[in-house]
Amino acid sequence: MFIYTKRFFIDMIIFSSGAKNILLWKFLLAELSAPNTPWIKWVNKTEGTFRFMDTVEVSKRWGQKKQKADMNFEKLSRGIR
């Protein structure tokens, strides 16, 4: 399981200019806000901390969004860093 903080979203907002159509941080926020998403959960919403419960499912869904069938968590996590 991986935990990320509010700082992640702040950094993603700052560096998101010039990014392609779909931004990873927006995708993650949408997944966190959607009901019935057992693959990603808030640890502490006030602090902006969340956890990936199923990295394979999150990667698959991100790959579908980006239309990249070969997406995996290693590639997705590079976008987070």
C-alpha cells in the first residue's frame, strides 16, 4: 500500500501546466471522490493523505483513461514523482 499527502496534489497543480489532456492528479481526486472505489481510499481527507488499496486496478483505470493498454503501477508512479 502506498500513502500520499496533500503536498502531492500541491506539487501536481504547480507542475501540471503544459500536461496532456488528462492530468493524473485530477484523475486521482476523481477516483477518491467517487463512491464505491475500493482500490483507492482516503487515509485522512483533511490532511490530504490517501492510500492505494489495489495498485493493479488503479493502474488499469488510469491506462484506460489515457488509452494506454500497457499501463502499470511502475509507470503510473513515475507520474506521481
